[in-house]
Amino acid sequence: MKIKERYRIIGINCPSCILSINRSLKKLGYVIEFNSDPATGEAVIVYDGDKISTRDIVKAIRDAGYDVEKREILLMTNAGENTAVIEKALRTRTGVIECSVSPLTGVARIIINPYGISEHDIIKTLERLGFRTEKISREHIRRMEEEARRHEKRELYYRVISFLLGIFLVLYYGLSLVGVKLFLWNYHDIIGFIIASVVLILNKELIIRGLKSLFLGSPVMDSLIALSSTTTFVYSVIVMTGLISGGQTYFEASAGVLGFVSMGEYIESRLRARAGEALKKLMELQRGKVRVLRGEKFVEVDSSEVKVGDVVEVRAGGRILVDGVVVEGAGYVDESTFTGEPLPVKKSAERMDPVLAGTILREGYIRVRVTRVGEDTSLAHIIEYVRNAQMSKPEFQKLADRIVGVLTWLVIGLSIATFIYWVTIGGASVSVAVMFAASVLAITCPCPLGIAIPLVVAITVGKAARHGLLIRDSRVFEKMLMVNMFGFDKTGTLTHGEPVVEEVIPADGIDTKLFLEAICVLEKRSEHVLGQAIRRYCLEKGIEAKEPDNYEHLPGLGIIGSWNGLEIAIGSEKMIREFGVKIPKHIAEKINGYRSRGKTVVMVLLNHSFAGSIVIGDKIRPESKKVIEYIRGVIGAKTILITGDNRKTAEAVARELGIDIVRAELRPEDKAELIKQLISKGERIAYVGDGINDAIAITESFLGIAMGRGADIAKEAGEVIITNDKLTSLIDLHKLSKIARKKMIQNIIWAFIYNGTLIPVAMGALYSSFGIALRPEFAALAMMASDISVILNSLTILRSRI
Amino acid sequence: MKEPWRGISVVVDPVCGMNVDPKKTPYKTLYKGKIYYFCSQHCKRMFEENPELYLSRGPQIEM
């Protein structure tokens, strides 16, 4: 379907701007017609609406360095769990640029092209889908977020209080068993009642949550805890009021279970990284002083005062604080924080190249016409994206929920069977039958269940830290074992991420020592990234270079100078051509071979004749191969290389390391898109990356892992940070995860063991023959024994070797 | 002009004939193994488009 859509493009003022936008749109394909008026920025784009949508068009315009006029619509919806329905319906709608719905708050943030669709249409669309909407303000959202944070903080206090009260009650009852009757023991029922009531109220959210999923037919760990703690409490209250005679109260069991669960939740929430606030700080990358053209002169102002259309100047070494296009001059821009590529990229006014806020001008001088500022820059968009995605990461079914969920049915079944047995075959009164049924529910939920897993996680996190792994989410270990595909960024992850001299090849008949010395002398003055690589090489080889007699730097070509009567030139092939020097054919072929594998080859001339070449590349980390082999062999997962680099280089690296799949030449959002696709196909992918361009992909993946030397935003996005920057830590992470899982299962078993022996007693197995029913002493003993077992078992992780 | 850096503090722009300090000007280019310095981006571009013209005819002040 052919669609004709109007836009207003921001930042264009010349025919050549339109050309570069046209280039970018062409690359997209499916754009049939593009007309624009450079004076007003008004544009009409005709495109194939079946293949692409407004989202893609705007992306292409932003890629060219410009932006379109847009409007933000904030709507409160009753989306609940169905956020994906709204997102899917709106994202491909003509006129919609972006749409995200927070599952937490139900707030939909929709960015539209006001010339393509109206707010009214959006609301109509949502109503047709059956959603209610209400317009809200940014201020309102901020207040909601604040309230959520306050709530979280309050909950944390409740956890601590619950634990203290619970443990007190357990000890209070427990000590009475060994004859230590603490103060007011005669009133222990009343004290138990009061404390258990308080703990129950403090944990009302957990109880409601647990019972809800039980009634929905899919019980989780919370369900068993909720069921057990409430029935125990209610039963004890009934006994206390004398409605059931001969029964016993178990208030300490009710408070104890909840207390220990609170402890576990407290541990987990302390581990979880506070996103959001730290991410906001990353906006600092685009804050600072900017030199902006005001009238005839450049004046220094704060970056927040710069507007779209202003012209700012950037000098060598300066950070670029705005998104824009180069309108004068040329230079080399270090975009490594975005792309991970270590070599600066040439940006010139002739091609109206776009530059991004947060990158650094390494050499040259450029004037940039501002096209996007503040919250519209690419950097700001990435930060916002990561923040939103992090808050809405899908939950997955935890190990404990799977195991305990099944147990819940078993316990309920046992309880019902017990009741039926005693009122029918057992021939007891209804009140006795109720007592037995309730004791089954009370005894089967062991107190340490709540800490059985968090304690293991906390100890393993500590151990992981010693292996150079920062774990920022309690679910990492469980997730690691579920991963069936590992995705890697190339530069900076599998490779060092900085150029390294791989080979120095003097031409035939050239003295190697002299060749090396000449290079080292001239490069001594170079500030180029490749120069730094060569200098490091000289240092490693122990060559003490003297100062060159003369030195001249020709941007884009190379460096020329003299030393000891020797004329030295080091630079690109273009420079060699300018010297009129021919490279011998067999050497030229060899050089092309290196190039096709993604290496940079620098030529050297001595006294105007070809003297050799230097091969510079981004070296593969020595441990990369070992890690890939481990993943394929031991874990048995697939591996995929996801990179922005060119296909040939990527394939060469993949072949060398034995990586299964290669996806090259991807932009940051393409990486994230690919990961989303893989996940929707059912892959549980872990992604390891380091750049700003990896941040979104890291957030989107099933398990996001960031390299420690990477960009701050990548680290904020990661659930795991490899702080020692060694890829082999991935192997350690897998081993630790296996240990953690083993201990988690053991702990759950330990937790149930002592209580399990009491189930027959609780069911009344000894009642007919010996007249023994479950008594509080038994329950308290079992509780203590299982607590101690679980704690000791968890501590053995510290002694395990990996 | 064989070794423009050697002991010379001022060179001539081959396009417009102005004196240029090679240490200061950012406008320079390499042609046939020699470095040429210019007073401006304009002169540099003119030279790069047709270097032989300027080298054979010599610097001229444009009117």
C-alpha cells in the first residue's frame, strides 16, 4: 500500500542536507518519492506502507543527522499485562514514531509525527482495542515514580521488622523447649498472637500475591508460604479462643516463616541494582560548555542553552555535546563509545557528515550545525530506552517457584485427604479432623524456605566478586544455566578493542633494525591512534627512539619527517601514490589479503622508496577461543557474533574462534532488534558487549553482560559486569551458577526434610495407637533443625573450588 | 622547495603567492612527494583540483 506522509524535518537549511537525507532514505528501500523544501523543512515522503512505517522513515532521517518535528502523548491506560498488544498495534501505525507502555504503571508514552496522525486517532485506536485511556502530565508520572520509590523503601523496613519479630518469636518458643522460659511466658499465646498479627499485616502483599496465583491455578513459592502462614494463624486463633479443644497454638510457625521469607526478600532487593538514577547521570556526557556562533563571534555558553539550528565549533580534543551535521572543516571523530570501533572516523563538511553528542573530536576542526539537543539526541534516546526496558524486563519462572509450586498441590491434597480420612474412616469428630488437616498445612511449609535460595545467591555473589564478576541481579545464576545461545559483540569484547601492531614487514633488502628505528623515531611525535599503537610496539621491543629532526603531519595521509639524513614517510596508500611510488605487486597482493581480514596496513617510505609495511589490527583476546570452546563443548549452547563491523572482518574472527553464526554491519538498534527477534523465536540469549551501541542489546537480551572497561551505559544495562575485563570470567560464572543451583536444590530439600518427617504425625498417624498429635515442640524443633541445616549448607559454597 | 621544512620559516602559497608559515597553517597537501602549504582552504582546494597548472604557471595573485 502506497502511503503519502507529510513531515517537518528539523535542522535542514540547504540542498545538500536534503541530498544526505535522500541517501539515507534510499538505503532503507521502499521509499518511492521524497520531496522537501529546505527553507521550511516541510517534506512529503511516499513509501510502501506494507514494508516500512513512520518509525523506519524517522530512523533514517535521524541516521542522516537530522530530526523531525514530533509530539509526545502520555496516556494512562488500563493495559495491565497486555502492554504488548498496544505496542504492537501502534508501532507500525502510520504517523507513530515510538510507543512504549510501562507494565508497572500502565503509562503509555507515544511519540507521533503530528503531520501524520492526530492524538485523537491514537486514542480512538486504543479505545477500539478495548482500552480505557486518560491523558496525564509528565509531572504526574514523576509523582507516581516517586511514590513507587517511597513504597519500595517502606517495604524494605517492613522486611527487616518482620525478620526481627519472626526470629524473636521462634527463639521465644524454641528456648522454652530447653527449659528457658523467658519473660511473660504465661502469656505466650497472647504475645504470639500479637506478634504474628503484626508480621502478617507487614507481609500482606506477599500473602495476597501468593493466594492470587494459587487461585489462578499456578501456585508459586509465595503461595505455599501464604497458605501455610494464614492457616496456621487462623487455626491458632481458633484454638486460643477455645473453639477447638485440645489443640495447640503455632503462632511462632506463622511469624517464623514470614520472617525468614522477609530476610530472603531483603537480601534479594539489596542485590538488585538501582537503575534509573545512575542512568540519568550518563546525560552528563552531553553537558558542558559549548562555543556557539552568536552574530559574528563564537561565545561560550552552557550546552543546555544551545538550540536547534545554532552553529557550534569543536576543536581537536573537544567533546561534542550536541547532535548535528558538519558544516565547515573536517576532522577525525572518536565514536568508540558508541560503536566500539577504536579508529576515529573522518567527518567532513563536504559530505555533511552527522556527528553525535558524547563523541570526541580527536583531530581537526569542525563547525557543527545543531540538529538535536537535550532529550532528542541519540545518546539521550539510548539512555531513555535502556531505562524503560530495564524497568519492564519480563519475569521468568524461578527454580524455587517450579519446585515449590508442585509441592503446594501435594500439601493441599494431603490436607484434604487427612480431613476426609478422619471424618469418615478415622471416625473422629469434625473439630479433630480440622485440627489434623490444619496441622498438615502448618507443618509442611518449612521456615527456611524463604532464605533457601537468597542465601545461596548472596554467598555466590560474594564469591563471584572474587572472580571479577559483579552480579547486579539475584536471578543471574539461574538464568545463566537456562541460556542456550551466547551473543558476542566483536570489538572490545572478543578483541582488545584497541589497535595493536600485529606484524612489521620490511621490504626485501631493508635492514629490519634500521626500519624499526626509523618508524619509532617518526611516530614519537604522532598523536594518531595508529601512532599510539606503533609507539606501544616500540616500547615493547625496547627501542629507545630519538626525536626526529623534522616532523610534519598531513591529516588523512600520514606523517613525514627526517632523522639522521634519512627521509621517512609513514602513511596510507594514498600518500604513497602522492609520492609517485609503486608498491611491488606481490606485496600489494599480500596487503589486500590483510585488508580483507579487516586489518589496517600502513606503508613506510625511506628516502622516497618503498621500505615496508606495518599491519595493525584489533587483536583477538587470547582467552576468547577458550571461552567459545567452553560454551560449545561444556554448556552446549550456540554462539553468535553480532557486530557493527564489516562482514569480511567479522567472518574472519568467527572462523578463527569457531563461532556458529555471524551477523555483521549492524547499527546499534539493529543489534537490539536482532536480539528481540531471536528471543521471540524462543532463544534464551545472553549478550556480552561493551559499547553504548551494545547497551540496548544488553538490556533486550535474556541475560545482559557488560565488559568492565566498557562504556558506563553498557555497564548500567548489564545484569552482570565482568569487572576484571577477562572473558574467561564467563566460564567462572557458569561454574558458579552450577554450584549455586546445586545448593539451592539441596537447601530446599533440607528445608523440607525435618518437617517432612512430621507430616505423618500431623496427619494423625500416631493418634489412634499412641494418642500423639502434632505438638508445638515438634514443630519448633523441626524449624530450628532445618534452619541450621540450610545455613550451614549454604556456607559450604565458600569452600567450593572453581 | 625540495625539503620545505629544512630551515625555512616561511614558504609561498603556490596558488595565491602569499607567505605562509608551515608551522602554523593547517592547510597543507602532498603532491609528488612534496608538501605544499596554503593560506586557506580555498587555495588548497584549487591546488588539489589542478596541481600541475599552479606548479607550471607559478603563484598568481587573484584579482
